[in-house]
Amino acid sequence: MALTDAWLKANSGRANNSLVEKNDRDGLSVRISPRGKLVFQVRYRFKRKAKRLKIGTYPSMTLKEARDEAVVMKGHLDQGYDPAVVFLARKIDASDQHSVEEVVREWYAKECTKDSKAHKQILRSYEIHVFPIIGKQAVKAMTSREWITIIEDVAKLRPQIASRLLTQTKKVYRWAYKRNYTINKPLEGLTASADFKIAKPKSNRTLSDDELVMVWKALRGCKMAEKNKMFIKLCLLFANRTSELRLSKREDFDFDEGLWTVPWQNHKLGEKTKMPIVRPIPKEFEVIIKHQMAISPSNVLMFVNRDKPNEVWPVGASVSLPYILNAWIFRHLEHKMKSWSLHDLRRTARTKFSAITERDVAEIMLAHSLPGVQGVYDLHKYVDEQRKAYTKWWYVLEEIVGKI
């Protein structure tokens, strides 16, 4: 039998020997404590788990209000939302609401800028794809479905950015959850590959000898800034990651010892190893490094913007350089070269290293960890072996492209 106002009034405040529960409709029921307290609750199943949600007490909440609330909760359930999450988020006082944008920006300032070298790109992804849509919504009220919809829409055109948003948003919610900015972690357990079908990009692109010749002709003939040309040449010669060179300082290059030291803060494995990368500088390489030092407007940094000599060259500034060279090649050599990236130069050099040195030396030249137990116990820097290999690589490259 359904609940009635008369039944509720008669049982309110009446002591009982045990808990009593009486059902209504739409999952609504009322629970009476031994002291006669009447609590409205909604029963439902979410993700195959039985749940019970307390929505109010009688007489503060009337029977009509409880039934209306039960219908609302059932509607949220039908849309795929957990009524408990929606209900709790709705109860938050307006003064305690933190918007998605506020929380992301606070996390960015306090955590992301310290933990990620690509933090500017991360923030830009939110500014483009998230803040215009849900930036002003309360972070506590956001559901899994709303976040999934945003990430799915981004994944249609920019799958890797969507993957980044998924990873970083999970970090945002873990951080916010500890500070009571949110009551749930809506994306926890989701992965880019399994839930969004985003495959990690794989590339086996290397430049052929003929393509290296065309790139070198473009470097000689195009009107690209001189520092950009030096950056490309050094990336090919050292086979370094672009960030290692972009963040470099003059003091990192010791010509007396013939060594380039990459501080642990400036390379990919640095957070894990807390060890610098030490690369030899063959005499042949010195002319390019010293030329870059001569044209750099900074007394400290190697690569800067022309109009901001005290700031390091920003992340992503070098991404367009291969496209500029390809455009020159198409215009002047009448060849449509397949697209390539600076990372492909690193792969090209590593492929060439296999013919001129041992595998372990080649891996160390790329600052890769040696496999297994060897990586734990073999801490030798192989500087002399690297120097011999780099010198050989210089002359191999000169045979291909001519004078470097």
C-alpha cells in the first residue's frame, strides 16, 4: 500500500522496537527509526549495484515533495547519471561552488606547472576545448557522461589532445577530491585506448639520404631564421630530444672538457633518475654550437625568441620548422616531400648509428635507458665511445649532404 499523509503524521515521533520501512512508488520509501524519525529514501540500481539515497525527513519534506524528488532522481538514472552524485552536488551551498575553470586553473598553477614541461600546452587544451563549454559549471556537479561527451567530441578531430585531456582531468579530480572541491572522480578508471578507442600514435618515419640532401639544400637556401637552422642541424647531429636543446644554456657546453651536460630537470627521464645526460662534443660540432652562441641575444640561454631575449624558446616553437623546409623544397626543387618532424631526425640518426657503433652506445647517445639489469648496474657514461661515434656520424652525414 502506498504512503499517505495520514500514515506519515500518525507514525511521526512514535517510538518503535526496531527499524520499519514502508514502500511507495518510483523507488520511494520511508524508513522509521526506533525513535520515530521518518526518513524518505530512494532505492535504485546503478552499474548493477543496489543503492539507497536519503533525500529528506518528514515533516520537513512533505510526501508530495518526496515523490517529486523521487521522479527527478529516476530521470537522472534513466539518463545514465548516478542520482546520489547529482543529489549531493545539488545540495552544495552556492558560496561553496567552485567552477571547472577555477579548479583547473588553481591545479595548473599549484601542480601542473611544477610537474609537466608541457604545462602551457595542457592549459591551452582546456582553454580551447573545455572552458568555453563547461568552464562556468560547478566542478562538483559534473558527471562522467558530460566529461565523456566533451572528450569524445575532441577525439573525432584531435585524438591525442583528447587523450591528454583525459589524463590531465583525472589528475585534476584527484587533486580536487583531496581538497573537498569535488565529491567524486568521474573519469577514474577510464582509459584512452579502451574507452575512447584512441590508439597511441606510432611512427617509423626516417629520412632517406636523398631526403637529407634536399633538407640540407633547403637549410642553405631558405630565409628561415639562422637560429632555427642551427637548431635543426644540432638535432640531427646529436639525435637529442628537442626539449634538451631548447632549454639549454651556454654554461651547459664545456668546450675545455668537450662535454654537453643536460641537467636532469631538462630531460625526459630526469624526474625518475635525477641524473644529467652527458654527451661529448666532437671538435667538428663545435663550430655550429659556437655560431649559435654568437647569434643568441641572451648571455645565458642558447635559444630564445628574438623579441624576448630573456625567455627560453617556448614549447612548440620548433614544430613548424619541417613544414617551412618542405614548402621550400616543393617550390624550388619541385618535389613534394612526405611530412616529417624533428623527432624523425632523431630516429633517422639512430638508424645510422647502428652502422657505426655498438647498440648500447647508440642507445646512450639517445639518452635511452639500457634494458633490464644492465640499466641498473651499468652506470658508465661511454663518453669516449660516444665521441668516436658522433665523429663518425659527422663524416657520414658530410658524405651524404656535402659540407655541413
